[in-house]
Amino acid sequence: MAPTHPWRRTALCLVALVAASSCAVPGIRAQTPAPPPAGMAPLVWPACHERQARVMILGTYHFQGAAELDDIKRPVRQAELRALVDGLAGFAPHRVAVEYPWADRAALDSAFGVYLGREPDDIESRNEIDQLGFRLARALGHPRVYAVDVPMYLWDDSITVFDERWPEARAGLRERWDFDFEGHDAARLPSMSLGEALTLLNGDLPPGNSEMYGNFLPLVEEEVYAGALKLRPWYDRNLRIVQNLFRSMEATDERVLLLIGSGHLRVLKQIMEMTPQLCPVSALPYLGEAGG
């Protein structure tokens, strides 16, 4: 039902504290090594006031993409999911938002309606939207799950200045990008409980797509801000996610849960901290008995 997420995205999300490799791209003067995620500032969550809607940002890996290593439909994972839903229900969100395209929200509504006609554990898809988002919304008695994503990709052909300035650089950067995403020790996942994996991804030092910043931001020469141009769609996407969250909410909502790939956690937290109507909150206290 939900969009398939490529393996390289899943690999990034599985390990939070692995040092990023330096970026070596022909024709670029600045080649500063990317700082390791362990050197990033730890997350500090703000104190919320009563007029703000609290938004729990639950960062996850993509279950479908990790299926070859660790099947979320294994009985032990299903038991952990049920425990996780019990823990998250303690937050009592007024609605559940997920990383599904806003433009395709009618399809999400239809899929959730079909699920509500089945037994709670009768879920064919391995996607976290279905396995976790649907389960949680049903347990809370919600009639809908809300789509808030606007898929945008850094490797499309809309940004031509990069290739025009450094025609040989794209292949080198893409090779580095794929290595950074796929070279992490994703094999750790089967040895961890679901709660342990999510605790890692939502802890004090989540990965936050540090490879993107470390590899792209040094790419600048004279008036050509190539790295910034490559990262602009990433910020644009996250800003649009927050806008879609706004138009999914009612004025009376006090709590919302956003289920999304963990690479979004840091930037979404930053955006919400600067948005007076919202207050981002950590998922850690609600991971419950799935924590292991």
C-alpha cells in the first residue's frame, strides 16, 4: 500500500553512532571531513506551554526496507509492536500523522478503512505506516491516519548548476553517498529488540542524516553554492511536512504523533521549536515494554 523505501535509506537509519567518511570529489577545493554523528550536539527537548500542541516525533527505520535482514512480521517483532502501541497510547495523541504523500491521502484513507474491517493483527504490508501507524490509530479509536509527506529527492535533474560547474563530480558524490548510506552495520538490527532500535534512533544522538550535511556543505566555490542547492529540497520537504501537519490538525488538538523516518527527526524538531504553535516532544518515555 505505502511507497517502497529504498534500502539505502534504511541502512542510514539503523546505526546512529558510526563516523561518516570524508567527501573526496574531483574539482572541489573544500574537502573537509564530515563530522561523526557522535560529535553532534545531543538533543535537548523544549519545555512546552499550555497553548502549544505537543508533537511527538517518532523516528523509525523503514520496516519494509529491512525485511531481508529482519522481518517485522516475525512473531517476536509482532509482540514487540503490540507492546510499543501500548506504550505510545499513553501519550494519547488526538491524531496520528505518517510519512505518506499528502497528494495521495485518499489512498491512505481507503487503506486504513480496509484495515479497520479486519482483525487488529491482520496486516499484509510490512511498512511501518501499516504495522505501527495503523495499529496505533485503531487502538486509540481514530477514524483516520493523516498523510503529511511531500517526497522530494536530492538526485533529480532539477538542479543543473551542480553538473554544469563540475561535470565529473556527480558520479563521485553519488558513489560516496551510496557508500555512506549502505556501508553502515545494518546487520545489528536482528540482535536488537524493536524498542532498542527505536531508542537508538530517538535517543540523545540520533543520526539525523549527518552524511548529507557533512558531504554537501563543503561543496562551494566562488558564487556557486552547490552543496546548499543540493540540500535545499531536503529543508523544503521538511518545511512542507510541517505545513501539512498544520492542515491536518484541529485548533483543539493538544497532542499529535508523527511517525517518520528517523533522518527527519533533527530538522523537524528544529522547525517546530521555531514555530510558536507547536512543541516537539521526545518519544523515549513512551517506548514502553518494547524497549528490551
